[in-house]
Amino acid sequence: MNPHRARLRNYPWVPVLMSLVAWGGLMSSASAIVVANSSTNTNAPSSGSLWSHVGRVNSGSGVYLGAGWVLTAWHIGAGPATFGGIQFPWDGSSLRLTNSDGSNTDMVLFRLRNLPPLPRIPLATSTPAAFAQVDMIGYGHIAGSSQTNIGPYTGFYWSAQPFKSWGNNRVNTGGTTVINVGAGNITVFSTTFDALLKTSAEAQAAAGDSGGGVFLKNGSVWQLAGMLNAIGNSANQPDGTAVYNNRTYSADIATYRAQIEACIAATSPVLSVKRFNDGVTLCWPDTGVTYELWLNHNLASTNWGLLAPALTLTNGQFCAFLPITNTAVFFRLQKQ
């Protein structure tokens, strides 16, 4: 990843890590999750946050949103994405998100050719409140040492190899701010790697986490509240380390929610038909738009009839089961 000089509004003294490639005192792009009290957070957390929705994209991370769409950082870029150990090819479609003034952000949506077997993800409607606890999931370096002194600081060296990992933290006060590490302005909220007021798995982003997910539990439902984007390091902090008082900056999903949902809703659903025992199963992706299933026995006619079969929502797709008949049948989807 190419290094970028960071411009951080409100905190001009903080060096920013976005791709985690050092350049002078600055770094760019977020990496993997370093957890203060564990180097084994490499399996799905017991909290139930959306571990399976975070995948590997290029040299970073990405979050599967539904209907084939993945969110990642612009500096990571669109490409094949791996979820659950399976690589899904990119179909060439992408949309770079923009700010309210029309400027480009460091966020991009891209669509996969095939659908991962995952449900559409709920998006946060508001910025996480101060002190709200969030789970962070990404691909990158975990703690490669026990807690130690690193120059004038206390913290951890990164592991030699990246891993998919998770941790948690509390959102800082102050709401959102705008940062720019060379890939466009982006509205973010932050967390601080704290030595004293630790959460159960106090965490700091590291290299490889850019594009990863920040999840907030709203009632009983986990929502995507942020996208891991950048790190604020301390002055003269050695490369490849996470030390206390570092910050993680995450894109605020609520700020960009309308664009994301409009993109997914505009997706033309593909109707798939599969034989199953004595019937057929018809499925189409959940795009947030309600579609009706229509039937015709002769494409030369306009005699389409509305069906109202029982629908199930499984792995991000609506599906209907219909019995097999001896008559040719054609189906179509139509917006309600």
C-alpha cells in the first residue's frame, strides 16, 4: 500500500496510520486487531457480533453488506473477496461513496459475481454514543508480544503474520470528526487504546484492518456502525507496534447510510430456479426492496398472474417453493 501524508482535522499533532506503511513519522491505513489481554481472539466472539460478514479483500478487509455488495476502504480497493474460506470474484461493479459536498471519500462499495451465504446486514442509523462499547473485526496483526515497554511507551509489538481477529473498545466523546490520509475526506468516530479503563478485550486496530467492521449492539440486534480506516499513533512510536493512548478511527456508517442503502436497493435482482424433490425453489437477493413473483405460461401473451407463495428469508435471499407441473411456466420479479 502506498503511504499517504495525513491531514487530521481537530488533532493535527496525531500521526495517522492508514495503510500501516511508515513514511517519516506518519503511517497510513488501519491493520489487524491488537488486544491488550489476549493473542487468541482469532475465532468468532461469543458476543455474537457479525464475524462472518468480515472478509479478506486485497491486502485489507471488507464487510459484506448483502445482495452481493461489499464495503471497504478506497485505498484497499475492489477485488475478489474471501468469506468463510471461499473466494468470491468481483463482477467489476463499484461505487465510491461521496461526502455531502460531493467530494470523494475513502470508502468504496463493490459487487461480487456470486452471493456469499450471508444475510443482509443492518446499518446503524446514528453515530455511536460516547462510551458505547463496539466490537472491531478485521484482518491484520494481533499482539506479537506480551505487554512491554517500547521506548517511552507501554504496549505491544505486532505479530509477524496477520490473522483475522476481533476486540472491543468504547467510543470516545466528541462525536465525529473529519480526517484525510490522502484518499479523501471521511467522517469518523474514534476509540482509544486505554491502559486503565479496559473493556473485556481492549483493542487497537493494526495493519490489514482497513475496511474491517465496527459493530454495535442495538437491543438484541448487531449493526454495522463503522468501517476501520485509520490509526492515530504517538510521536516517534516505532513501526509495528500498538501502544496505549493510540486511537482507531472508523468511518461513521450513519453518515453514509443513505448512499449505501440506495446502492443496494438499485441492484437488479437475479431470479434463480433450482429443482428440489417434487418442486422448484425460486430465490432472489434481499435488496431492501419488496418484489412480487409473477407467472406466465406463454411469453407471447401479456397474461401474467401474480403469485403469493410463502416466502422464507435464508442467507440473504427470499425463496419460494412451488410444485412441479406438466405445463411450461415462466417467472418474473416486479417491484411491489
